[in-house]
Amino acid sequence: MELKEIQNLIKFVAATGVAEVKLEIDNVKITIKTTLGESSPEITYLQQAPMAQALPQAVAPASAAPEAPVTTAAADESSKYITIKSPIIGTFYRKPSPDKPMFVEVGTSIGKGDVLCVIEAMKLFNEIESEISGKIVKVLVDDMSPVEFDQPLFLVDPS
């Protein structure tokens, strides 16, 4: 990751108001922490020696065992639904502007190419379009909330 990309990431984190972001690429970990009282974020760089030491930490998280039964139960209930996930990091908006109606509601029938929401990233508003047809079953994110890459946004019943 180049210095310019890191600087852009810092600016983005500061603008969104997210408290902490952790990023790991190859053998470099970057943690950006912001506090409400300060205007500049705290940055910590950690470089791990060999990659073999980093893998056991990533493979065996401490919280994996308690989550397994909950995930299985949720997967059984929503196995017939398709999850639409965020393609980018940013702020999730359900409306094109404050005075306009929401793009979709629970129960709305959608088609391929229909705009579902907008995600703001670095002052750019990106329309998120549906890649499938179906009916919105559940909206998984609150309006004006920060979202991560690959975070589930909507559950869609394709039938």
C-alpha cells in the first residue's frame, strides 16, 4: 500500500466519523483510531516478521466457537434469500436526498439494475444497483450508517 493510499484512507476515516479501522494487507497491519475531541487521527503501523506467524492469529479467532450455532440458525431461516452486500466502504443512504422518498422498502419488488441505495465514499455518491430480481425482505442497515466492504445491506427473496 502506497503512502498516497494511506493518506486517502486517513482522510476518509476522519470524514466518516468511524472510531477505528483496522486493515491488513500482506504482512502490514494498519490501525487508524479517531477520537471525538481531536481533529487528527492516531495511526499505528505494525509490520509482522514472517507471514507464517500472522496466519495462526487469523485462522483461530477466539470468538469463532460461540458464533457458530447462531450463524447456523440464521442460515436455516434465510437460506432461501439472497444477500446484497456493500461493494465499498462508506456511508449508507436509503434516499437520494433528504426530501425524496426511499429507494426501496421492505416488500418492494426490484428488478436487475434498479437502484437500491446510495453509498457515499470520499464525497462521491455511488448508486448501488441490484444484480438480481426479487422482493426486498429485510433492510439490514440503518439510514446514514457507516458500512464496510462486503457488509450485508439487504435480504432479497428471488422467487
